[in-house]
Amino acid sequence: MSWILFALGAALASGLMIVIEKKALMKEHAMEFSAVFAIFSFIVSLVFLPKVNFNLPFQSYIFIYIASLFITAILFFEAKGIRHLEVSVAAPLLNLGPALTAIFAFIVLGETISYINVGGILLIVIGAYILESNKLSIHILEPLKKIISHKHTLYIIAAMVLLSVLVIINKSILTTIDVYTFIFLYSGFTAINFTLLIHKYHDGIKGIIHGVKNAGRFIIVMSVLLLMARLLYFNALTIAKASLVFPIVKMNAFFSTIIGGALFHEHHYRIRIIASLVMVLGVILVAI
């Protein structure tokens, strides 16, 4: 059962990363932050260079680049959401990913969903509703209206939709490519994507320099945590099914809600912990 330890380790590392990201984004623009984070993450991944196999079929490079496009959009959307939402709101919403993955697999791949899985999805939805209403007694339409009307909440949901697809892409890639090669190329392509985006839609090298000055110390720590999380997560994916690994990793929301909510003295903290626990229980049921 080593994959469970890998997945839990990835959950803890990525949970800490969300808290640090919130701290960094208090003073930094989402695009500048994301670009610097992607570049630093690639630099950190250079430790794997001696283990990288560049002798891959051209098709493999295409698939890895497609995966990098997904993670580029996901990282940017998450940064936009986390920057403007409290951690104890944004982090539990990231638990929507496993539910969306299960639904996506059912509709597109024809995979079966058990009654327990359906119960897990319902718990995730209920947890999201509690999270948005900030109370245990829920008016059915009130949280839904808040989710739809709040664009930064929609950024998180959009990231989770993309992530539910990316999980399947990554699992497929890792059946033919080793973890070290994948992390290195994945990080490199993502850094290229963000460098192009910040030059096209922002202030280019000035924005990168500004991001390093404002949030560089936080991003360095995050880059190391990301490398650890990816190494643990991708190793878990090579051992167990994505449908089992992904929900365990998404328990990162529980860690970040507890740590971030206390650290930043966020509103409705206890209710949000309850919502997070409900969603984590739902995630576990989705994985069964």
C-alpha cells in the first residue's frame, strides 16, 4: 500500500503549497506569480536532469506538451481564485475535482458509478453548499447563486474541470514514460507556456522581475514543495489507479483549510472546517 503513503505525502505538500500561495498572492498579480512559479519549478526540476530520457518518440513530446497546456490553465485559474478568495473557501472547492472526474469518466468513458460513489459526489456538493452559505441550514438556491455570480469561484471550478481531464492524460502518459522524465519535460513546457503568456498579455520580463522581487522567497519554497508533491503523486499514479490516487491527493484541501484558516484568521472558520470534512468524506467515498 505504498501508493497511499505517496498520495498522502503529496496531499500534505500541496496543502502547504496552497497556504504559501495565498500569502504570496496578497502582494502579487496572478499572471506574474504564475510565470515566476513555473520558471522556478522548472529550475528546481533540473535536479532530475541526469535521470531524464530525451530519446522519446515525437508523439510522446506532443502528449506531454498537451498536458502542460492543461496545467498552465489550471495553475493560472487556481492563482486567480486563491488570490481573491479566503483559503478556507478556495481550498475545499478544489475537492470538486474527484466528483467531476467520476462524472467525466461515466459520461465519456462509460465507467460505472456505484451508489457509494454517488453518495460521495452528493457529500462533495453538500460540502460546497455549506462552504458558500457559511451555515449548516442551507437555502437551496442561495449558495448556487453565490457560486455562479462570483467569478473567482468559477475560476476554481474551471480549474477542477480541466484537472479532471488532466488526471486521465497524466495516467496515460506515465504508462510509457518514467516519472523523472515526465516531471522535467512537463515543468519545462509549462515554464515556456507562462513565459510566452506573460510577454503576450502582460509586461514581459518586467513582470517576471517584479514577481521575483515581491514573492520570490515564497515561490522558491512552493517550487520545492511542488517538486515533492509531483514526485510522490506521479509515483502513486504508476502504482495504483488514478481514480484511487487522485481523491487521496485532494485531501490537501483539509490541510490547507485548517492551516490557512487559522493563520489568516478567516471568517466562519469552524463552519468551513465542517464543510471541508464533509467534502473529504465525499472524496473518500468517490474513491471506493
